[in-house]
Amino acid sequence: MLQDRVVVVVAQRDPEKEDVGPSDLYSLGTEALVARVLKMPDGTTNVLVQGQRRVHINHFDESGDAIYAATTPINDTIEKTMALEALMRAMVALFEKCVRLSRNLSEDVYVAAMNADDPGWLADVVGSSLQIPIAKQQEILETINPAERLEKVNVLLAHELAVLELEQKIQDEVQQEVDKSQREYFLREQLRAIQRELGEVDALTRDVNDLRARLAELGLPEKVRAKAEEELNRLAGLPSMAPEVGVIRTYLDLLTSLPWQQTTIDDIDLDRALKILDANHYGLKKVKERILEFMAVRKLAGANVRTPILCFVGPPGVGKTSLGRSIAESLNRKFVRVSLGGVHDEAEIRGHRRTYVGAMPGRIVQTMRMAGTVNPVYMLDEIDKLGQDFRGDPSSALLEVLDPEQNSEFIDNYLDVPYDLSRVMFITTANMLDPIPPALRDRLEVIEIPGYIEEDKVQIARHFLVPKQLKESGLSGQQVSFTDDAMTQIIRSYTSEAGVRNLEREIGSICRKVARSVASGRRYPHVITRKTVARYLGPARVNWGLAEERDEIGVATGVYWTEVGGDLATVEAALLDGKGKLILTGQLGDVMKESATAALSYIRSRAADLHLPSKFPELLDVHIHLPAGAVPKDGPSAGITMATAITSALLKQPVRRDVAMTGEITLRGRVLPIGGLREKALAAHRAGIKTFVLPRKNLKDLVDVPERVRRELRFVPVDHMDEVLSIALLSNSEAIRPVSQVSESSDLPVVASC
Ligand SMILES: Nc1ncnc2c1ncn2[C@@H]1O[C@H](COP(=O)(O)OP(=O)(O)OP(=O)(O)O)[C@@H](O)[C@H]1O
Ligand SMILES: [Mg+2]
């Protein structure tokens, strides 16, 4: 700086070496002009030099305070040819790409390169900016010919560019790999932070605030409120993308949408209630009375009387489910229903703990949410179809639900806080009582809804089913009516059921056929008669047993009972030469077989009194057959019928065809009571029987038999078999014609209980 500011800059062969002598330096260096000297804060000195030209170092002189060199300048000027010009342009273009990709090259170097006129100079500007080892740089310095130098630098530059491009590509890929959700996470967190800075409320905080406000309005019980508060605070502290956020929000949504306080006011107006019940259902006196009793007690004693848990038991289609709905209507309560058919898993009733993925509340809580009030009429349908297996026993969960002592604190695993079910009116339904576990059955007030008799069905059809079906077929405006005769025909010949579901279906089918005629502008029947029914529904599908056409020997008429009603059952007895065996055919069950043996033993014990043939019993086999041989039959109530048939065969005295009988027989000939009297009496009446023999002990059941049947059928109560025989057997002179023709009976596919 003090002299001419000229120095020679020369590289060390080994950059690491500290103590350097002339032998450690290259012999070709650069003459440079010192532009500036800066003292740095850390005590070092920064010198900025500008290269001027290449010099060859002839020799060093180390005698002074610095190393001096005697140099010869090197001249590298060259004439600019077209080839050189092209080379220069190519280099500038390449260099531009490098600058764009590299983080180390500044725009300034590029500008300098772009403005360089001299080929050698350009090569030096570009070459010095590349990050290459000293040896390589020295090589460029020592390449005196500018054209050659340009080429060398060009090669290095191309290599540099390739490396940079590769680096860029790798970086791009890594960037893409960065998980999208993580990116979102960052963005959202940034957004939240920005919104906080701006004093705005972000979406999650807004949700938390909303939920807090909703919870405050609900008037939750203390325990629940504390739990909700706890969950809310957890939610507020979470980042909005945390996986728990969804889980906690769903939970809080459930808490806020469950009814805790909302009630409907019971409308206790007995007259109105009865009107509603009658408007929706015919008959069902017992159930309706029970509901009115409940309402009356409610009215007198206030809301703290215990709500009964009713259980409607009855065959399909008798209106159990639909009755629940009209009870709710008559009480002015909400109605909800849950079908328990096929529920195997306790968790379906009680829910899963929230620690499980995809946990949900149980059906009870879910349905309460649907109800929206704390005091709905809640129907647990098909409670007898509850399953039970390794997944637990749902009926034990129901025990808690249906126990008035416990259900004010019902715990759903998902909800995790007690829920009060004590104001709910539970109604359960079942087809049969047997499958319901005893502990559960004990909590239920069972109301049996037996099947309907024909007269009931006609009424139900006329007042409920026909109007409903006409409406559904779009015929309500037309004048279409059914005669009672037609209705009876549909009931008898096209349906075989205790309820009215198939009846409704057949009526619907007729209505649609009429609708078709109306719609296509054809003539249509205004009155549906027996004939119309046959035309629309085709040949009869069900054959009910009818009384025998003749009084016959060895053929007695019994009656049996099934879920879908009663029917006649013929018993045939035949005597064959043999060894005193009893042959039984017609798929008889064990009880019935024993009953047949008892009947035979009784007759044997009475052989002398009855003047039976002397060949009996040693030389005669007795064969008893019950027609409809494919249908399994069982039960003891055909006892007296079988005894009558055998006696008739032995005495060769026909049995009166208009007498039907039912009763169990003992070895001493006493007649014991049986079940299903109502259905059996109705079947006998329908079949044209005149006299109905029944055990005396069953007389009390006659109250259930409709008035008309009691008037038209002669009921004869008996205590002993002798009485049965005197009523049923004709003396030979009374017989119209003794024949042994076997007539067909019903071929209903039902399990008969005789
Ligand atoms: N007494 C009645 N008065 C009017 N309609 C009735 C009566 N009984 C049944 N019904 C009608 O019969 C149809 C079937 O009734 P519902 O579905 O309630 O039977 P259910 O007893 O629940 O049978 P399931 O045991 O098969 O569930 C309904 O359309 C209902 O309105
Ligand atoms: Mg039902």
C-alpha cells in the first residue's frame, strides 16, 4: 500500500502447510493490485486484491521482511476468432444456468462474465468463481493460451452444472417426500399463530367456545358437567391437527346432543288416550286397560310412580310393535324403537370404551339421542331374539337398563358418565317367553296377546286393514268394499296365521288388482265378494279340516292347537290279526305315543265291561294313525280321541261325525285338562262340529271363547272316558252307514300339539 501497491499472488502446493519457503510455491502466479486493506475486529487483516496479469516467477529473494520475487509478465492476448466468440457465448450461457442453480455464485460474477470482452479474461472470471481444488485452479492459471483455457473452464463448468442439476433434483424429491400432513400441520399452526397475533379466533378455538356455550345451556348433572369441562380443556390445549381432536369432538357432540333435561309433558286424559288406542287397534282389551291404569295412577300419584316395564308376548303380526307407537301417541310422548333381534354383543347395548379405535356408544344411548327427550316410550323389540356367545351376554346389560333401581345411573362405556333412564317407559316385545332369561323375565310385566280369532280378524280387516290398503293403492276415493263373506274366505283359504300380516298382504294384493282396472279405465268391482276373491287370488292355498262326511267306525275327531290357531285332527284306529301289538304312525312324538299306550291299557282294563271281542288283546294288533303323516305331532290331549277310535273299532260302533273332543286320558280313564281351548273350540266351530267334548276342568276357559261360538257349539264337560264314549259312539242301529273309507284331513305344515 505504501509503495506501488503491486504484489505477486502465488498458491501453495500444499495449502495445509504453515511454514512456507519458495520450494512450496508454484512458479506461476498473478500480479495483483492491492485495492483495500481492512483491519478486522478479531485482529486479522483483510486484503482485497485485483489480479492484473500472469507472471512467471524467476526466483525468490527471502532476505527482506517479506518474500520478494523477480517476475516475467506473461502475455496472453489472442485474436478473437469466430470459434472463440462461439465458445465464449456457450460459456456465458452455461454459466448463467449455474448461477441460477447454485447458492454460492452471485449475480455479480455473472454480470462480470457477461461483460467480459476478452476470451482469456472471461475464462479467468468464470474459472475463479468455481469451487474446485487448488491444483485444478493452478492448472487453469498455467494454461496460457486463452482458447485452451476457455475450453478447460468450459469442461469444468459443464461438470459443475451437472452436479448442481443433480443436487436440485434430489432436493426436489426430498421436498416432495415431506409428508403432506406435516406440511399442513405447519401451515395450520402458523395460521393459528397468525390469527392469535391478529386477535382473531381460529376454527378449533371457535368450536371449543361453541361447545362450552352449548354445554352451559344444557343444565347437565354435576358429574357430567365436570367430565365435559375436563374434555373441553383437553381439546382446547391440543394442536388442531392432533388425532385426538376428532375423537374428543365426537364425544362432546354426543354429550351435547343427548337429552338431559328435555321432556314432553305427559298428557293424562284417559278419554283421549282410549280414543287414540281404539283408533289404531281393534280389541287388545287387556293391554289398553293396563295403559289406562298406568295413566290413572300417574294422574293421582304424580310423576314419581314407578313406570311399569311391559312385555307384549304373542305370535307374529298381532300388533305388538304398532301398539307401542299408539301408546306413545296416547301419552303424548316420543316413540323410539330398537330391534334386539340378532344382537350378540354386549357392547352393542353398552358401547365400546373410547380407547378403542372407532368406538361408538351403545344402542340405548344412540336411541336416546334420537328420542331427544328423557321420557320417551322406548320399545325394545324382539327381546326373545337376543343372542349370546363369546362376545358377552347382551341380556345382562339389559338387566341394568330395565331395573328401575339401577337405571337412573346407567353407564354406557363410551359415554363414561351415568345417564338417567328412569323416566323412560320401556316396552318390550317377544314372540315367546321361553328364550328370555329368567332374570330378565322377572323384571317384565308380561301381557299376552293371543292370536286373533276369525271374527276379530274380520273386524280388524274391515276397520283398519281395508281402509289402509285402499289408501295405499290410491283407491280411497273409489267406492270399493269387501263383504264379510269375502273376508272370511280370504282368512280361511289364503292365510294361516295368528296375526293379520298376511291378511293385510292379501287385501293389498286385491286392492292393487282393482287399482289396475281403475287406472286402465276398465270396469271394476265395487263390492268384493267371495267370487271376486277367488278370481283375484287364485285357488285356495290353505285347507282347514272339516267335519267328516259320514259317521265312521274307528275314526274319531280330535282338535289340535298351534301358534297359528287350532284345527281338526282325525284319529284312525284299525284292528289287525296279530299278537296284541300297538302300532303308531303319523310322526307321533314321545308324549303322544305314551298317551296312546295309556289309552290302550285303559281299554284293556275295561275289556269285560265294554264287551270287547274275546280275541282282544292277545290276537289283535291295534294300529293308530294320525293323517297328515308328514307333520310331527305331539302332546297328551289326543288321549281320549285315540281311546274313542280304538273302542269304536273294537265294538264296530261308528263315531258321531259331529262330535269333536280333546282331553288327556289316565290309566283309570279320568279325563285331564288341556291347553289352547279357545283356538280348539274355534276350529271345531268353523269345521261344522256340533258337540265339543272337553275336560270339566277346562270349563273355566270358556270365558275366552266368543259368545257366538258358545251359542252355536254344544260344550259337554266330562270327567271320565265312559262319558266320552257314551256321547261319541253311535249304537249300530243309529249309524247311517258304517264304512271304513279314510278321508283326508288338513295338510297344514305345522307342528301340531294334540
Ligand atoms: N288389533 C289390531 N288392529 C289394527 N291393526 C292391527 C291389529 N293388530 C295388528 N294390526 C296390524 O298388523 C300389522 C302388523 O303388526 P305389528 O308389526 O305390530 O306386529 P307384531 O306383533 O309386532 O309382529 P312381530 O312379532 O312379527 O314383530 C300392522 O300393520 C298393524 O297395524
Ligand atoms: Mg314386531
